[in-house]
Amino acid sequence: MARLHKIAKGIRQLRPIQVPLKNMDGLNGITHMDAALAIIADWGEVVEAATKYTIEHGCKAEPGHEMYDYQKAVYTVAVAVVDAESDPAHPRPFFGTSENPSLEERAIDVRTNTMIGRDTVLYLAECQDVWQNECSPQPGLGEMTPEQYYKTIGEIAAEGPLAFLKLSAGSRLKLLLFTANLLLSLAGPNTTSGSTLTTAG
């Protein structure tokens, strides 16, 4: 059994993940690299860095503003994506060019590395959000009854895409799985699928 302070710091385990790479001549057919996702223990570090960068570039550091939201993703990836073979207690950064890169060095690599792009950064940030929620679940869609799921779907239908985007990546995944189950049940017994979807959480 891990000690409580280690569990609280999120250093019990890493989740393997593949980082998609752009097609480039120098990659010799390589399409991805193995990495791992770590739990972020200090979200203040991510928010503070994203806020500072956004303000310095003349934009509002508020949720919903494109620059701020993207920089939160950049710093999330800079902190959370680590060497797949790292010791979970002392994971080595995946990004950054020096032996022991600072957070800002890693963030610069995330922004400027030509082997990844904006879509990959956002994808990795959402993967981390889902992993974080699995390890440290917060009250939300995972505890909803079917009636509450229906209510949430109705609110999204009435308010539009922003209501959906306000949910965390983990919550959006749970809502998607619930909706998929609902559609399969409405389609009837003749519908086939590769697997049974659940809203576990």
C-alpha cells in the first residue's frame, strides 16, 4: 500500500500514452513517440504560468478566451507529459531540450516543436484531464442519475456548444458514453456494436 502523502501527490503510477507526430521527412516513417501522463499535484503552477503568458501577450486571462485556454493546455502538457520509463516518484519531462528543463523551457518546446501542433497539444491536455479525473474523481457527471444526464443533455441542446465545452474532458467523455448507450437502446435489439458502453465513473 502506498503511503497517503504519495497518493495525495499523485505519484503512484503513470499512464502510458502515444504522442502523435506530424509527417515529416526526417522522421523516417515514425508516426508517434511513447510517453506517459502524470497527475498534476499543483494546478496553481499551471494556472499562474498560463495567466502570466496570456497577459504578457495582451490578452485576457479568463476561461473562454482562446489564448488563455490554449496556454493552459500548453502548460498542462509541459507538466504532465513525461518520459514513459520514468520513476513515478520522479518523472522526467518529455518536453524541453536541456537535461533538467524548467517549466518555461518545456512550454516553449510544446509551442514551437514542429513535430506536434495545436491539435496534438489539445489532445494531450484532454487525455491528462481524463486521467486526472480517474485518479482523483471530482463530484460531477460520474455521480449523476439517468434523469440528471437527460437534464444536462437538455441544457446543452438549449444553450449550444459552449455549455458542452464548459464541462471537463472527463465529464464530456462520460456524457458521450451515456448518449451513445441511449442511442443504441433506441435503435432496438437488431443494432450491433463492437462493445458495450458504460458510464462508469
